[in-house]
Amino acid sequence: MNKSNYEADTWIAPSSDAVRLKLQDAYEHFEGWGTSLAWWAHELGQWGNQSKLNEVLDLVFDLEQGLGLNIVRYNIGGGENPNMQKLRPGGDVPGFQPEPGVWDWEADTGQLNVLQGALKRGVNITEAFSNSPPYWMTISGSVTGAVEGGNNLREDQYDAFADYLTEVVLHYRDQWGIIFRTLNPLNEPSSNWWKKGNIQEGCHFTVDKQAEIIQKTANSLVQKGLIGTNISAADDNSIDETVKSLNNYDDNTLNVIAQINTHSYHGSSMEELRTLAKGHGKRLWMSEYGTGGTEPHHHEDMVSVQELAERIMLDLSIMQPSAWIYWQAVEDEGANNNWGFIHADFGRSEQYDITKQYYGMAHFSKFIRPGSLIIPTSDCRTLATYEKMSRQLVLVIRNERSAEDKAVELTHFNYPDTAVAQMYVTSPAHNLEKLDDMHVPANGQLTLNIGANSITTLVINEVTLRES
């Protein structure tokens, strides 16, 4: 390892251009990191090699052995028309109601296996969501969408769809003791790309129809006594679409929504959404994001790692959600792209390997834990957090450029003269590698040389926050 880029004892006097920790903008409602179980859990949960599955579950959910993700989003599948083409590997999540009046509770054993394994490893928040109603409730006769991408739930099936979703929630509570804290009947409903013949489930809802299914699902939860489960919405693809939907919901719809979900693939209205959520008294989640593009994957590629780190920092600093959820932690090796923390051979050889993104995510999820005070900074490439109980200060610094000196102001904190910063680095040559500890100077400023094209996490213990 070349340590020339990571000198441990290069200090300069406090300077005005040091990164400032903006304690006035800090917040402490952060409840964790997560992943959707669509589509990977449906595939891996059926692996015959239980030890291989356990290895993957440890890598994703166990804090000591892996990423320590503590939130999962369970996909209530619609179930495709058997006369349609087969959906993409993993995307063919089976439905529980293959035809009206018929229930098949053995349909989704794969995803259930992963959900139960995740709960055993520390997952403490679960959400259920839907990508499409069952095919026989749709206008097109397919869970992939309407012929022209418009509304696809039949007008006479809104009550039936709400009943379907809540019946799954009820069954999982009564049969398995799993209580989904939230239920979202929608997924990217404003998008117009859900068209019949796609290779995955999807369903467009205009705003008025979003409101209708939200209210009917909320009423169905109440009727079935599912008081432990509340509605989340709308999981739009972009932040701007989420803002637009919220501004167009009537009061009756807003009143039954407990949690606002947004994806952050697109859009710039992060501050506006944060203000809206706060004004309506709603919890806000960044419920889906993924990066990697469509190019053939290269596991040592740092491009997607930097994109991931940038998105996390922007979302946590500006939008300030209570949770940050990646799309699917495990991607199909056969998809030949750079998405996912782990690539697995869906349904075939039952093998997997770890991508560079895995280590990029670990810089955040292993060290920034639920309950941490999230502290935005004056620099868009630096994020700080503080955990009061453990007295631990964490700094995550991303640098997609050449090596550079970085000074961080620590004047808001007290720490002993012997304090050191544990340093972990991911770069083209490092995978969350622990470097030599660094002494933290008493002058209230930490300065280090950040390596080129890297993510660096610093952990400082025995830190207390100074009283203002």
C-alpha cells in the first residue's frame, strides 16, 4: 500500500477554508439504511445451498460481517398472466391471488426466506410495497402496464386491490408475526413507461387515481384492525414528481399518509420536499436509488461508487430523510451492468461476488448508525455524524478528483489529547481498507491528504459535543 497519499501527521494551523460542520442544520431523526427485496430475494431465497444464501445475508444485513442494513422493503408481487412472456429474472415475483377468490400463500417462499433471514440479522423496520395489481385486475391483462402506459387498474377493482394488499399484510402478521410498519400501494405511479410487454411489473396511476387507491388501502387497513401498519406514498421516480403529487393530493389523502416516500433518481427539489414533509408532519424516506448504468460491469470501477457517495451526501445533507434505501442490494450477474452491491447468478450456479459499490456503501452504513445526529457541512464532499451514546464522531469524505489536502474544523467537540481517528479508505487500490490511525490535534482542526478517486471514512471515539 502506498501511504504517500495518506500522511498521518501532516497538520496545518486552523484556517478559514476548513470544512465547517453546520450544527445549526443537524438533525437526529435518522433511522437507518435499507434495500428493497425486489427482485433478488425471490431468486436467492430459493437457492438450495443454504450456506451460500447465509453468506449473502450476512454481507447485506449483519453489522459485524457486512453492511448492517436495518430496513427492508418487501415487494407484494402482482403475479403475471401465464399467457404473457416471462418477466426478467427476479422480476417475476409471484402473486398470492392467481385468480379471483383463490389464495396461494406458498407462492413467494423465496422472498419470505430472505425477509426472515434479514430480521434475524438485525433488520428492525419493514415496509411492504406493490409494483402492480394482479394481472386479472388490470385493464391490459398484464402486470407490466397499460398498452399506452396509462392507468392500468380496472375501475371496478380498486376495492379488490386494496383488499389484496391488506390481506397479505394481515397474513404476514398472523402467520409469521411480521408487522409491516408501512404499506405503499404504488411504485413510480406518475411515470409513463409502464407499458404492456415490458419485462417487469409496473402500473401508472394519475394523481386522482393515486388518491383513490391510497384512501381505499388506508380504509382496508383500519377495517382489518391492522393498526400497526400505516400508508406510505407515492414512491415517485423523481423528487420533483413527489413534490407535484403531494401538492395535488386532497386533505383526505394527505391525512391517511404517515410517510412520504420518494426515489431520488432525478429531480432537484430536495429542500422543498423536506419543507413539505415537515409542514405536513410526515416522516420522509428516500425509498429507492441505485446507480451503475447499463454498461458491462467492472467490479473495480469507482465511477458508480462516487455516484453513490454523492447521492447519499446530497440526500442526507439537503433532503434530510429519515431513511436511505438502495434499490436491490444484489443484482443479477446476467444483467451485465454495474448496479448492486453484490452480483449473483440468479437461479443458476448459486454463486456471487462483491462489487466495488459494496465497499462504497459500507463507508456509510457500517459507521453511520440509526439514531446518529446527521451534520451537514460547508463542503458537498464531506458528511459528518455524531452518536451521543457511543460518543463517536464520523466523517465521510469523497474525492473523485486528484489527491488533495482537506482540513475539517472540529471546534464543536471536546476530545482527549490522545484522541486518534481510525481511517478506512476505498479507492482503485483499496476496499474499505483500514489504514494507520491518525492523531487528532488539540487545535480543533483535523487535516489530512485525501487520496485520488477515493472515499474516506474517519471514526473518532471519546468525543463529546460542546454545549452551545
